[in-house]
Amino acid sequence: MRLGAKYLMVAGVVTAFVAILLAVLNMPSAGNRGAATLIQPIVALVALTGVVWLLMVVYRNVAIIRGQASERYYQTYTTQAPAEWIERPTRAYMNLLEVPVLFYVVCLLMLATGKFDAAQMSLAWLFVATRYVHAFIYIGFNYVPLRFAAFVTGVVTLAVMWTRFAMVNL
């Protein structure tokens, strides 16, 4: 696929995402729906992190057992690097411990203040969905333009969550 076509595909994904984001932001506010509704997307993201961690452990150990990876690599991380597909779950796992930290913080702050509405709830679920899509793409087939689109949409969703939280609380 040509570079221009790749960027066109990414633009299409981002445009569809913006339409979804605008629909979420224009939802009628139903007020605070209770802590359980905000805890659900948090638990869903923790569950994804656990599944990806398990995949990382399985991929690495199966690769070592089959002789496709060296135990020495996992001691020093300097020589005898395994095939790229073996380390995809590891990279996806590390990614789930980076940007999502900001998601956990904003959700905990919303729970502590009790200031969240239906739009924030939908944004939380949208962020979690982008993380699931990103992990699936990364581990499954690692097509960078789609992975990038999933990453960007998640970061934008998180930025909107933080902006809305700040506007209500400052």
C-alpha cells in the first residue's frame, strides 16, 4: 500500500472517531450515575492488561521451549533478540502501563469528586475500546497505520476527558 493511501486510511479512521467523539459530547447529561458505572471501564482496562500480560508470558515461554528465543536475552536484553512477533505482547503490555495511567488518575479523581456525567462515562468506555483495538492490532498483525490511528484516538479521548474534568473542577 502506498504511503498516501495509508495516510488516507488513517484520516478516515480518525474522521470516523471524531464523529463518534462529537456524538458522545453532545449526549444529554443524565447526571451522576453512580460509582459502579465509572468503575466498569476501569475494570475492563485492568482485565485487558491482565490478558496481555498472560499473552506475554505464554509467548515468551513457548518461544524459549521451542528454541525460538534465548533465555539469555531475557537476562540482559542485549543479545540474541527473539523474533519481533514474540515481543509484541510485551510491547503492548508496556503500552498499557504508560498512557492508561492518566486514564486511571482522571477516573479516580472523578470518583473522588463525584463529578462525572454520561458523556464522561461514554468517553471512558471509548478510551477503553481504543486500548482494546490498539492491543489487538499490535499483537495480532501489527499494521502500523491502524495501530497509530488507534493510539491517537485513545490519546485524544483521554485529552477530552481531562479537559472536561478540569473545566468542571477548576
